[in-house]
Amino acid sequence: MTSTALPTTDDLRALARARLRAIGVRVTEGGDLPARTPVTGEHLFGLTAATGDDVEEALAAARTAFLTWRTTPAPRRGDVVRRLGELLREHKGDLADLVTVEAGKIRSEALGEVQEMIDICDFAVGLSRQLYGRTIASERPGHRLAETWHPLGVVGVVSAFNFPVAVWSWNTAVALVCGDTVVWKPSELTPLTALACHHLLARAAEETGAPRDVHRLLLGDRAVGELLVDDPRVALVSATGSTRMGRAVGPRVAARFGRTLLELGGNNAAIVAPSADLDLAVPSIVFAAAGTAGQRCTTLRRLIVHRDIADALVDRLAAVYGRLPVGSPFDDTTLVGPLISTAALDTMHDALDRVRAQGGKVLAGGNRRLAEAAPAAAYTEPVLVRVDGQTDVVREETFAPILYVLAYDTLDEAIALHNDVPQGLSSSIFTRDQREAEIFLSAAGSDCGIANVNIGTSGAEIGGAFGGEKDTGGGRESGSDAWKAYMRAATNTVNYSGALTLAQGVSFL
Ligand code: NAD
């Protein structure tokens, strides 16, 4: 099914300009950094990328602002984030339209992404009064032992195209209340949403009296990111993107003993047990696998189904896949918008060719759509592929809507298959058997940072910590105590006894 006609690139350009203007951003055109839209695949604006001098100036300014910001009381630091949250509420529709223009998300997912920003602002404002350290029992009389959390410094945020604004907000809202300043290098594929967010935060800073340079934006490609990665003034590099990017960034930051928070690729799986409620499982699986056109780090990519129900489940999924509306993300009936680029579509087709050569059978989907109407765009039907084993292509993350289906006989085998990939981000089990659910959540179960029961792999709430293990990079962002990555802990021992008592019973002098 293809939903109605696409907007023209001129319409999209006018829409982007209007939404940016409503937010207060005027686009200066004529630069060499292209802003494109995946909706038609065409060029919108020529923006200007940051130069090496711009990076130097931004880092110096952010470092200077940090010296003031770190001693601003944390609840006062929360004021700027509270104001940002208000501005995001006010401009929710404007920002969502920009997300759709630039990342191709359908309207409800674009609104959901902005809602996620609002939610993390609320969370961070509360956090600004809860940056708790512990008091620890001292072994010495008349001594107090405590842990204090201090701001870290400048945080360099490098973000991916597929969550162009939410990932920034997870990092920035929390980093700001923790007393850090932020320099952001967004994906080169999504500069417009970045300009909008930066402008709203600059306004929030001005209105709440925060230093102007608590946040700086640097547009550009990986070369700009590399300058942040290598600069010792950047205390923490929080980088979200492919595992390939993380492999380049991690060792470079480690070489200067900087800190990293890496949020990298996933290859997420769900196990469907014989007792699963299939009426619940089918829509959960389809949203997780085909939603966002398969371009979430938490997208469901592998379905591990008990052999007794595999054929029945696959038939039901194939029927739904056959009628998923693919088309303009501005059309309310569309569920699957475009891939980010035709290069992403080529990568998808390459993976499908390889999996066919490895014995995989395409059960539904996979055809390109709207190629005549928009040859530069990349619309595709999500695809369902039955495979006998976990071949190399199944073990890779292909950032497109391909769902590989495998059959299993025992839960041990299902968990072994589940964990036998390099990545470790999100996972789930569909079962009504509590024992199976608990095994899946136990230390002997899923090896991922996110493990769910009777819910898909994608669509996490901000209250929990978000991130994954192994090739996913090990970072944790957003809720729970992820804030600790943005601060440094100091252990304080205070002697109020008037006598010198050495630890471990040591005597000296
Ligand atoms: P990407 O790796 O191509 O780019 C991500 C960002 O890193 C961009 O801003 C890019 O300019 C920058 N970059 C690339 N190489 C760099 C280098 N050597 N030094 C410094 N910066 C560099 O990723 P993408 O295509 O934009 O996003 C898709 C990928 O991101 C997928 O693998 C997806 O799973 C992953 N992702 C992960 C999470 C998560 O939280 N785990 C969230 C969103 C996306």
C-alpha cells in the first residue's frame, strides 16, 4: 500500500523555513553544508560548516562558561532546563515538523521524539535537587567519610541522524544540571533540527541568566567531531552512532585519558515462546521492526520463534507486512516513511542479496516504492526474511527494516542464539510463562542493556538508563543514575577527633 502523494521539495523548503522562523532561527544560505530532506531526497539549503577556528573558539568559550556554571547551585542550573522544557512544549509542533522534514519520521513518531525531550527536561529539573552523594561509615573514631559529586567540564555531544533531537536532549538536559557545559556536533544529515534546538536553549539561557556559552553548536561532518574527540578540554565525549564510529572515537579519547559515553549500534532480538499471546506479540513486533522504517538503534532485527508456532506467527506477520502503508511521512495514514538516503537503500539491498545467497527466504516486502515520483528518495516496504541460522549478515546491524526470523526448540537454545551477536542493546521475550520470563531477565538470560517482557525492543521511556553492552559501547544515558557519567566523584575524609588515627591500624611517628 502506498499512501498519498509526496510534498514537493519547494513545499518542504517553505515548511522548514516557516518552522525555523517560528522558533526564531533565520537560515543563512549559500554555504557548503547541505541540508537535505529524505522525503524527496533533495537539497533544501546550503548551510555553513564549522571551521577549525570555530571549534577552537567554541571550546574556549564553553570552558570559560564552565568555570562559572560549575559553582552555580544545581537547583538554579535546573532553571535553564525548566525553561527549555517550556519552550519545547510551546514549539512541539514546529520541531516535530522539522524532524519529519529532516529525518523522515512519521508525524506521531516525530511528536513522540519531541515529547521525549520534554520528558527528559522534567526529569533533569527534578534531578537538579537530587545529585546525592553518600555518607560512608568510617573505621576511625571522630572521622567522617563522604562522597561528593562535582561537575566534570565540557561535554562534547556527537549525535546520529535517526534521533536528531532526543539524543541531544538526553545528554544536554542532564549535563547542564550536573554543572557541565555542552558543545554539540549533530549529525551532518540533520543540521536544521540542531539549529532549532540550539536556538531554544540559547533563549532559555538568556531568560534565566545562565552564561551564554553553556551550550555551543558546531555543524559539520566527522572532521568536526574528530576535533572534539581529540581536544583535552572535552572532559567527556558522549557519542551516539554506528559501532564503526565508536571504534574510531573510543581509543582516541582513551589515549588522552578522557571519558567516553558510547551509544552505538544494536542488533536487537525478541524471543517468542509457545505460550506467547500472539495478539499482543504481532503488533509489538511490527512496530519494533518496521517503525521508523527500521532506523532505530533499538529496532527489532531478529525474531527467535519457537518451532511449534513459527509458521503461524510468520503467516500473521506476512499478512500485516503486506498492507503496511509506505509513503509520505506527512500523511496521517502512513506508518513507514523513507530511509535516510538511497545509500541506505543500497545497503539494505546488499544485505538482502547476501542473506538470499546464504539460504534466506524473503517472505514479505522488500520492494522499492515511489521510485518514479521521487527518484532521489528511498522508500521501501519493510521485509520479512526466514533464515535457518545466524549467518554473518544476520549478525550485523543493517540500518533498514529487515526482520530475520529464526526457529528454536529449547529456551536455552533461544537465549544462546539471542546473545550470539556482537551487539548488546535491546531485547525482549514474549511469554506467559513466568519462569521463562525470569530466566530471560536473569544473569543467565539476555546479555543486553535493555531486557523486556511482553513488549518490543524499541520505544524506551526516559526514566530508565538507556544503553547497551559489547559492541553497543557500554554507555548509559537518560534516567536512573546515568547522571553519574556527567560528574566526577570525590571521596572526602574529615578528621574532627583532634588526634591522628591512621587507617588499617598503621602506626607512624
Ligand atoms: P554515524 O556513525 O554515521 O554518525 C554518527 C555521528 O558520529 C555523526 O554526527 C558523525 O558525523 C559522527 N562521526 C562519525 N565518525 C566520527 C569520528 N571518527 N569521529 C567523530 N565523529 C564521528 O551514525 P548514523 O548513521 O548517523 O546513525 C545510525 C547509527 O547510530 C546506527 O548504528 C544506530 O544503531 C546508532 N544509534 C545508536 C543509538 C544508541 O543509543 N545506542 C541511538 C541512535 C543511533
